Amino acid sequence: MEDNNGFIWLSTGNGLIKLNPATRKFQRYTQTDGLPSNTFNYNAYFKDDNGTFYFGSYKGLISFDPSSFKPNTIKALFYLQV
């Protein structure tokens, strides 16, 4: 799905991918970046008229404005899931 800045977003079984088509470089976002799950449902995505993205994950629906989505710059020593 293309955002308003021309980046392509893909949901996968291992997080969300933000692809820059001009440079062919990508950034992967996972639970360490604040996502509730790394696993997303097939064809479960939507972009509304305001540019907000919605993705269906195995742990529920997430929504965000892709222009303000930033990676986590603090590296955790471990990740605890309850």
C-alpha cells in the first residue's frame, strides 16, 4: 500500500516493511518498534482518506499515520512477552 509520500508498505509474517521505491531500500518494523505482533493477516489492510493506515495483525487491528511512524532507536536488552 502506498503512503502519501510515495513509500510502499507491506505487511508480512515478520513485521511491516516500508520500501523506498526510488532507492530500493527498506526498513522493517517489528514488536521492538512498538507493534503488537510481528504476524499480519493476508489482505488485511486499508488506507483512509486522511492517509491513516490500518493493518490486521494476529493480535488485533493497528492504525497509524505513516508519515509520523518512527523506528524505535532504543535497543532493548531483552523482550518479554506475557
